[in-house]
Amino acid sequence: PDELADQYLGEQHMMQLATLAGDQPWCCTVYYVHDKDRNLYWASLPSRRHSQEIAQHNKVASAIAVKFTKGEKVIGIQVSGTAEQLEPSETIRPVAEQYAEKFGRDEQWINDFVAGRTEHRLYKLSPGSIDLFDEVNFPNGERQKVL
């Protein structure tokens, strides 16, 4: 399941992100990239509801739909963990470059993002657990523990 999870994380580009404020859950959609440790990264405005909730309560969950055509077998990834806003600096450049390549941003965007000259900030979800639900490769429908 580990190799399949890595493959699916690389093939997809959108995830549903669930955050919490008090006893009120919230779910939104963000574009993401991931690293070799399966950390998930996205760019967002600090003023967005999910960003504000992460600043107050860093426990989050995510769902990535991989295969979801009606009437066909389903594949999805569920992640739970902690999220944080990363400060603009050269240390985020590799992720910014990966994000730019995946979503069609140019070198100027990378430089501005890394230097903090844009309103968007980089966020990171560090997974505490990752589950793979893959009816194609595991037809009995049992969840596969990846992390």
C-alpha cells in the first residue's frame, strides 16, 4: 500500500481539508503537493477560514479522492495530522518550486513566494496517520494502513 499511496499522492492535485474551530468543523478544497515523507503542502491566504482555524487549532484531516467514477471501484486516501503555516524563507524554496511546476507558476512567483512578497503563505500537513481505501487493488474493501 505504501507505493500505491505515493503514486496516488503524486497523480492527484486537490484535497479536501478539514479544520476545526471550537466544536464547529469546516471543510475546504486546496491544491497540494507532497514530499517523500508524505507531508502535504498548499498555498493559501492567512485570512481564509481554514488558515485562521489552523492558527488556533492545528489538528486537521484530509481526504484525497483518487478514483470516484459512479459505478466503478473507489480509491481514496485519508490523512490526519497537524498543520502549520511555514514562514517565507529559502527553506521553503524546494516545495515552492514543486508547487510552481505542478500548477504553472513562473520563477518570479517562486522568488516572490519564498521572499514573502505575496499574500499567500505555505502550509504543511504533517501526517500522524494515512489510510488508503483502494477497491481496485484490495477488492475486499479493507482500509490499508500506510502510516
